[in-house]
Amino acid sequence: MNTKDQAIQLIDKVCEHYKITHNQMTAMSKTNHFKICKNSDNELVRLAEIRMALSYFLYMHCPLRLTEIAPLVGYKDHSTMSIYRKRIEFYIQTEDPKFFPYYLKVIDLASDLGISMKLKRILSYTNIAFIDHCGKVHLEVSN
């Protein structure tokens, strides 16, 4: 199982790759997060996409709560991640040209760090899982 330390290493590695500081990634204005910044090579980097890619990856592959992930990637609280989860899944499914390269880079860097992607958090609204006293899982289909 992946750890919080590995999550932090991945965040650091992503910042290093895009040549931004962790402070740049987590910087917020009074009204909204900065969406784009210039890295140390004076290139534009899309911070919103980096945050979305990192937060989704960490949520899906690390045993961290949304409230733990949010401040690590620069969100004020977990609600932003909750609201955008379906949008991120759509971006991944459609290989959105603005978002998808950032997500692929997060996957590449996670792989380089030895972060496992074998286990994935289960998100299901159609099946409800129950566990009996013997530890056996039973699924009920919602109508």
C-alpha cells in the first residue's frame, strides 16, 4: 500500500519536473487559485491541471482522505476535489488535450518512484457493499 510519504515525494517530483516550487503550486490569491504560472525556465505551466492530476491520482492510489490531499496540492479544502472528480474522470476518458498530458506525467513520475497503481479506490454508486460477520462481502444492486 502506498504511503503519505510517497505521496509527498510524488508532489515534489512533479514540482521538480515542471520547474515550479511547492509554494507556487499551493499559492492562492484571496479569491481564487492561480491557474497558470511561469516556471524557472519562464515557460507557462497550468497549475489547475497539475493540481487536478495530482489530487485525483493520490486519491485513487493512496490511502489518504480528501482532507489530507487537498492542502498538499494547494486546495483550500476537500470540496474542490469532490466537485471536480467527475470532470477529471471525463478528461481522462476523453484524453483532454489540456489536462491529459499532465495526468500522464504524474503516472510516469509515480512509476519512476515505485508508487504502486495495482490497487485503486472503489467508487460505486450502483452497487452497495455489505460485509457479513464472517468477513464476506455481499453486493446489493440499487434501483
